[in-house]
Amino acid sequence: MRRLCCVSFLSWALLLGLSACVSVPVTPYDLGVALQDQGAFAAALEHYKEELAVNPGHVRARFNLALLYHEQQKYSAAKEQYAHLLEVYPQHARSLVNLADIAEAEGDLEQAQRLLQWAVAAEPDRAYPLSFLGRLLQQQGQWEAARMAYERALRIEEDALTHYRLGMLWLQQGQAVEAKQHFLKAVENDPREAKALYQLALLALQQGEDTQAMHYLQRLTVLAPRNTEVLMRLGKLYLQHKQFAAAALHFWEARDVQPALPEVQELLQQVYQGLQHEPR
């Protein structure tokens, strides 16, 4: 599922941080948010419905209900809730962006683009509608228009995801230097931006910078410890540089995640042969 445009969820502090001196009512919406944070989506959905039954104008409850349907790919139900919001708030850009995501998933790219342009017009001083518009234009091969949308978004707000998307756009056009700059910016803005780290590792490998590639891949093993592709690439690099113990560790980790992984046994055999010939 593509990353959606969503409202930040409240924490359990809503329920637990109540003062002994002040009585704070716990609403169905509050309970829904806490349950959604815990991943209890079906229960959260029912609480949002309960809130809306008594308070149909509750924007966040309506939006979160739509988002839950959306993430479960119950697109008709999600569209109904987004449409209800837009009837009251025609400039609700987050609903427009998410409706565009559904239109794209359903293959209606023209409608997706119209909705995103509407979202940009609704919130011209916000970066996220422009970033989503750039992504859609990029997927359609409208590279110059996509680049302009991304750059406009970044002038409004420095954002890791937008930098990553613009980096991928430059990479598609064979501009590795420009791509690298934006991947680095993405990681600078968000050290947990795994996709940008992976692209930096691949670029380092292409440029023969194995030590730098190892550094990026090692960071990825912390962010995505069960990613076999990362583990295998890192193991092969260590094997290539005759760091046999480190190579073995990553090959074993990869096999633990995916026991039937091809070529692991052969690579481990190379590791054991290397260990046998190491000077004692």
C-alpha cells in the first residue's frame, strides 16, 4: 500500500494521563484512536462509527474511519466517507489526496491527477499535495512536470519522502550525481528513510565504494533486520573482502528468514573454505 496522507494518531496518554483533580471525558473517538494506535482496527472502526452517530460533524473521526476503510482496500466505503467530508469541507486536501490514491489504484489516472491538482489548489502553501502530484506525474513519464512539482514542494518544506522521490526521478534519467544528492538529503531529514539508504548503497557499489556501501547496508540491517536482499548483499561484500566471519553471520541471518533461499549453501561453503585457509 502506498503511503497515505493521514492524521497523526493520539497516544494512550489520552486514556492514562488523566489528572486526579480534573475529570476528562473519554469519548468513542478517543477510544478509537487508542485502539487504532494498537492495531485493533476493527474495534477502532466501531468506535468511530459510534462517535459519528452522536456527532456526525466530527472531522477527525470521519477521516480516520475513511482511512481505515482505505487501508483495508474497502474503496467504496472509504470514498463514501471522504465524499461526506468534502461536502462539508470542499478544500479538505487530505481527503482529496487519499481519493486520488484510490483513483490511481482503480486505474483512473486522469481522475487521480484532477484530484491532486484540486488538493494543490486547496492548500497551495503545503508541500504534501505537490509531492503526491509529482509521484503521479513521474509514474506517467511526465518527468519535467514531476521535477517541478517536487522542487516546488521542497521550497515549501524539506521532506525526506519528497527528496527520495526526486532522487528516483533523477536516477530514471541517468543522473546519478543529482540522485545521490537527494538521497543524502532524504537520509539527513529522516535517518530511518530506508529506501534512500538502499539506493545510496547501490550507487556506492556501482562506483566501487565498497566500504561506503557496507556502511549503508549495515544501517539497513538495523532498520529492516529481516530483509534478505540486504543481508545477502552485505554478506557477499564481506565475503568479497575476505571478512569471512561477518559474511557467515549475514548469510545465516538471511537463511533464518528464508530457509529455501537460493545459493546460500554455496556461499557458506565459500566462507568455510576461506576460514580454513586463514592464518592462525
